[in-house]
Amino acid sequence: MIVAERKPMDEIFQMLAGCKKVLVLGCGGCVTVCLTGGERQAEMLASQLNLAAKAKGEAMQVDFDSITRQCEKEFFDNLSEAPADYDAVLSIACGAGVGYMSEQFPKVTVLPGMNTTHLAANVALGIWEEYCRGCGDCMLAWTGGVCPIAKCSKSLVNGTCGGTDKGKCEVNPEMNCGWLMIYERLKELDRLDEYRTMRPLRDHRTDRGNGVRRLVLAEMTEEEAGDE
Ligand code: SF4
Ligand code: SF4
């Protein structure tokens, strides 16, 4: 799932400077699951902003709403408030939701209430840890299921940098060395030959070196074209 965290209140206030009417819009997707951007958080944020505006003597009215997903057009039909009635919509979806909504409502100022951070698994109550960076060329088959891009600070693909200290990463001593994790996992699987195989340099065109990435399901796009 995609994880996003709310921006600091000061930054949110800065973005909303001069706005008299604001809609905080939650999203029912990933950010609801990680308890940062759903309906409940939209309601709480609207209430906090109303109280803070009052305390500062600013005339700002903040309402809230939430839709199933902000990254799909059809769900905008379920908005109970009209975005155009507001000076700004503060979206607390991930960046994809904010960007897509902005495109759908070109005359409305859509602002990001969140910082989108990582692709995660829910490893313990209240903890969503990064497991993937969407590199577009998955290597988990030969790394024992441990992602070298997300779990190694330098995203190395051919083994440790040599700076591992007592199993910890030299960049961030609070985290385990990703490559030690890969080694131990492969050893457990009796697949250390994978560790000894030299891998080619990463092709960053699958990552961020080739513009906007898209998933196109031909059977669906053809079906839609046939319906027209
Ligand atoms: S290798 Fe790439 S696609 Fe696979 S988990 Fe890591 S970042 Fe994600
Ligand atoms: S110590 Fe391990 S996790 Fe840290 S950068 Fe080096 S190889 Fe990667």
C-alpha cells in the first residue's frame, strides 16, 4: 500500500493563506488503511484548522468530505460538496490523488495536505514499513524476497557496500543492513549461488529515467474503444 503522512500544521496554514473557505478531502484508499488520510482524519483536520483559525483571529471556514478514492474519476461524482464553492481543496490523499483531482477540476486550487512517502507493509500495530520502491524491474526472485532497492540505503544490486557494522547499515545504524538480510535469507533457502552471481547494472528507464510510467491493459482499452 501507499503510505502518506500529514504535513506539519504550519506548512498547511502557509498553503491556505488568504483562503476563506476550505474543503478538507479524505480518500478511502491506502491512506484510510494507514489511518492518515481517511474520513475520520479529514474531520479531525478540519476541526483543528477551524480552531486554529479562530485562535489566530482569521476568518476561515473549513469543511470536510471524503470519497472512496481520489485516483479514480467516477468517485468524484460522490462528492457531497462542490469543489468549485471553495477557495481551496486540501486533499489528504497520496500525491496521485492530489494530482489527479487537480487535473479533474482545473479551476479549483487543490493543495496537498500530505507527504507521500513509501510503499509499505503493515509490520506491527501502527507501523507501516517500506518494502518496495516501484523500480519497475523486480529482483526479489534472486534476493530471497528482500528488496535491495528499498532495504539497502544505497539501493545496491550486487551485494554489500562493505560498510555493514554488526549487521547494521553504515548510513543508518538503526536499520539492519539490507544486503546482510539478503545473504541470510538466501543461505536459509540454500540459494547462495544467487548471491554470487553478478547482476547487470540497473536500467533506470524502468524506474524514473523514461518519463511517466503507465499500466495499459490492452483488453480493457480495446473493449472501451469498441463501446464507443
Ligand atoms: S526490486 Fe523493485 S519492484 Fe521489486 S520490491 Fe524492490 S523496488 Fe519493488
Ligand atoms: S551497510 Fe548494507 S544496507 Fe547500508 S548501504 Fe551498505 S549494503 Fe546497503
